[in-house]
Amino acid sequence: MRPLTPLRMFLLLAPFALFFAATLVLGPAIGPVRVNLHEAWAQRGNLAGSLDASVLFLARVPRTLLAALAGAALALAGAAFQALLRNPLAEPFTLGVSSGGALGAVIAIKLGLDVTVLGLSPVMLFALAGSGATVGLVYALGRTRGVLSTSILLLAGVTVSFCFAALILLVFYFSDWTETHGMLHWMMGGLDVTGYGSLARVAPFALAGMAVLLAAAGDLNQLSLGADLAASRGVRVRAAQRWAYLAASLTTGAVVSLVGPIGFVGLIVPHTVRLLVGPDHRVLLPASLLTGAGFLILCDTVARTILAPAEIPVGVLTAALGGPFFVGLLLRAKRRAGAWE
């Protein structure tokens, strides 16, 4: 592995940072309602008296920031899971974290709860609880004689995910039309927030998990080569596996509780970035973070403008884009493999 100097790190990450910065600036400026940006900025202290300022600072900016947080979190967690499990198909949905959150959310919608705790809605609270319970369950199933088996962890996550999907369908079956509509809307994934309250309450959990993953980049480099080899190179394998799994799961659960299950970001973005910068997680993780943030901002901008005034759930758009794009990556890899035969 080539030495990673600060200059080389800067040159590798600069294009991804520029992409993220461009989407972060352009995202709030684009929408179905035309906003006078100069007027909005001039009236930023008078949101109630200015439609332009209200639309920009209470609707578009929080939504763009949420898209950036969710995209960065899902892409970073996906890259970490792929290294931890040594499986290219691993992502936040593979280990059941998203399914657990979805089950909690649909139960809250079915029960019609309206109790808010610490500013978090019942749906968010139940989604967080569902994700947390799933993390604990899958982790317990994946431990064998005190050792975290990545193969069993993956199988446990897939099994739990299928079981929760069946329970979600059961809740759907016993729900009326209004409840079902609310469940479907949540499960399609969405970024329709107003104001900064929910974002501010969820962001600390997601950012804490992301910080742990970025700090663990060196250990993930070794774990991606195998636990035995990592141990021979001085990595405390059990601790590194545990912290990577818990941090990636915390990051995923935090954003899923607010935006719902937005698929393919945690799978497509790390693979795309890996093709561009290679497998070194010291570069791959921050590059995935920046690309995931910019990618979801871009998808959300398209989702709320392409059929305006109607809006496409951003989770539907990421799946529609991600599926063909991933097939294209597979075909490209197949052609490259054929060239070496």
C-alpha cells in the first residue's frame, strides 16, 4: 500500500469535496418554487415576513442538510460493513438495522401514538428502538465463544431482516387504509422536514458513529484482509470488530429513524468510490462520506423538482438509479475480468 502523505490525501479527496460543496450550495437554490436568493438572505432574520426567506431557510436548507447527513452516514456505514464482513454486497440493510427501524416505525403508526419524548416523535422513537434492538440481537447471534464471526453475523442479519419484513407485512395486513398509507410513505424514504429540530436531535448520534468509523480506517484496512492477518499485525480484532459494527449500526439507525429506509446509497457509493481511489479505507471512508452526501442531495433535488408540484420519494429514486447503475458496474467488472483471461 502506497504511503499516504497529506498532499496525496488532499489531491485524492479534493474532487469529492468539490462535488459535495457544489451540491450543498446548489441544492437549496433549486426547487419547484422560485426563490429570490438575494431577498431571502437579506430577510434571513425575518422568516415570518418573507416568503423567500421562509422557503429557503425553513424548508430547503434543513432538507439539504438532512440529505447530506443521511447520504454521508449510509455511504460511510456501507463501506465499513463491506470491510468488516469482507463481503461486497454488505450494506446497512444487509444486517437488518433498517428492517428493525422500519418495524418499529410501522408499529408506532399502527398504534397511533402521539407522545413526544425529548422532541422526538413516536415514529422516530420506535424506529430508533427497533434499530437498537436489532443491533443487539444480530450481534448476540453473531458471537461464537466470545468471537464475532463475520459469516454468522451476515447470515444472522439477513435472517432477521427477512423475519422483520414478514412482521411488517403482518402489521400492514391488520391496518386500515390511512395507516397503510402512512406506513408506505415512511418506508419509501423521505427528507420532507421543516426546521432544524429533528435534524439537531438525530445528528449527534450519526456524527458520533461516523467519527468512530473514520478513526478506525486503519483497522478496517487490516480487517478487510482477514481477522487472522489483522491480529498478526497488532490489531485488537475483537475490539475493532465490535466498535466498527456498533458505530456503523448507530449511524444507520440514527438516520433511518428520521428519513426511513433509503436504499442503495450504502451499496453503490462505496463501490463507485473504490473504483476511483482504491481500497485504502483511509481515503475510501472520507471519500464515500463526501460522495454519499452529495449524491443524496442531488437525488433529493431531482425528486422534488422533476415532477413538480408532485414529489417523488427519494428512496424510490435512489433505488431506480441504483439498480441499473450497479448492473453497469458489474458488467464493467465482468469485462475487465475477461480481459485478463
